[in-house]
Amino acid sequence: MRWRVKQVAVVAVTAVVTVAGCSQTVSGTARRAQFAVPDPNRSYGYVNDRCGLLVDSAVQQAIGADHIARPYSGAVCQYVLARGSGPDVGAAAPPAMIDVTFSWYETGSLDRERALAVERGATVTEKVIERHQAFLARRDTTGAACSATAAAGTGVLSWWVQYRGQHNGDPCKDAEKLLTATLKSDM
Amino acid sequence: MAVPRSRSTYGAVLAAVGALLVGCGPPDRPATPTAPAPPPGGGFHTADCNGVTDADVNKAAGSSLFTKVVVSDAGCFWQENTVLGTFGVGMGISTWWYRGSDMDTERSLEQQAGRTLTELSLDGNKGFKAYDANACSIYVAKGGDVITWSIQTMNPAMLPDLCTITGQLAELSQQRVN
């Protein structure tokens, strides 16, 4: 995959020479990932007990939860987190449950993920996160839920966060926080 | 692995080029010859929970022991109702759809977990199941996609044979999304 970076560089130089004459100030960030992801060789697969390069305590901290379990690990990792459980909470008060999944599709694509999110009725917002082309997709099903998905490495990765059974709050913020943490650990 | 130093350089150059290209109108074609989206045609059809309903889960598991608590683009999770506070969270039935993934990666993870593996074929697609006393997962691949059905429980004695449960769900799912 290394050759792709070089090829992009050559194309880039050519493009500067060709179009420099008609430059004007326009934000070009959304175009960037159309050329290449900044980390074409990177794998975000499950390794060393980490999903998306993050240890469980980092996921728990990002969500601000008191308890975390990871019942399923692999290209998809599933977490169940709880807030407000513990001895200092009355036994009658059930903990607030937060569901999180991480997906790493090594040969997946952002376009396919976006098309699927749109088809399933999500509200999609385009973003650039840590130099990666990305989108947020808000779709409430079994709770307020949102995924943050980015083109990265050889494929596409996504963090999804749900406030189980809740219909308020902003899960997109938490999903984006996790995606940022994964992409940052790549820098 | 790419050299970190060079990444920011390319990033800056590309950002500048991106701005210039936008200024001149959108390019007629992408600057790189690589297609951004491999066609999903080779994989599975899309359906929430890979086509399986709560009624299917209740039928396969024998009774209303599970409650659906996750419906995401990655898949679904029905939690075992025996959960108490945070004890037993994660026990239940899950299905995930890997849109561009290698089944062999999951195979080696299941082997490392010490589970027994058996090859299988469902609706013309190849797969395998991995099981022990408290879990049974079924993986089926098509094109670049993989769909899994898993059960994990601390109460196997309360349930039908675990691989029979996931086997039925995987079969129903294949009938609907294959």
C-alpha cells in the first residue's frame, strides 16, 4: 500500500501546477479524504485485548461509566456500560445502561456505511475527524443512539453509542469522542 | 507502517490541493484510480438484526428469556433477563454483520478462546461454529461479508442446546439476507 501515498503526492504536485492560476479561498477539508486516508497501512483490528486500539478503561473513561463489560470481541466489539451502579446508590435505583459497539471492517468503505445508515433512516452529518473523512449517524432504536464512522487504514471503523431506553441526551458526542480517541492513538 | 512524520506533510499538501480544486469547480473524476466503494453486491442484503425478529428469538430459545436492547447498524443484542444490576450484563444472544472482513480472523480468535470449531455450510455459504459449555457462535461468510450469531449464557441448563439456538437463528437469517 505504500506506493499509493507516493502516487498521491505526484498527483498532488501536478494538480497544484495545473490549477494554481485560479485559486480562491475555499475550505477544502471535505475533499481531502477523497485522495487518501492518512494511514493507509494501519489496521484497527482486535489485538492485545484492545478494540479500536483502546483499552477498556479508556472506553469507560470516555463514556464516564462506573462499570464496563465486553461480552464480544473481534472485528466487532460489544460493550455494556453502567452509570450510577454501586454501593453508594440505593438498591432500588437501577443503573443507567449504555451500549457501545466498535466495528472494524478492514475491507469496508465509508460510502457503503453511509448508504446503509441513510437507508435505515439515520440523520447523517458529514465531518472530518483527526484528518479522516467521517460522518455521524443519529438513529434512535432501542434508545437514543448514534454512530461515528470514519474511513481509516485499509477500510472503515465505527463507534456506536446508545443510552439504553433513554430518549434524550446526545450520544453523538460520546461516539465522536471514542472515534477521536481511536484515531488519535494512531498519530 | 507509514512513517508518522510524512503523514502531516502529505496531509498539508493534500489539504491545499483540495482547496484549490474546489476553487476551480469540482473535478470530473477522482484523482486516484482506486474505486472508493467496492460494490456490496457480493455480500449480504441489509436488514436490521440480520432479518431476525423477537418472535424468532423466543421460538429458538424456547421462551421469553431474552429482551432486545441493541439495534445498531452493526447488529443486535438480546440480553438475558436474568441480569441483576450489572451482574450478567452481556449474557444473551447477539448478531453482527461485518461488512468487509476476513472470517479467518474470527476463527483464530475463537481458537485462542479454547472453543471447539466445526466447519459448516448454510444456504450455500461457508462458515463454522465455535462452542463450549456456555457459548456457541456461528459465522457465515459471503463475498467480503461475515454474519455471526452468538449465544453466551451462565445458565445453559435453562436453555435448549446452545448451538441449536444459534443454528436456527443463523438459518432463518440466511434465508432472509442471503
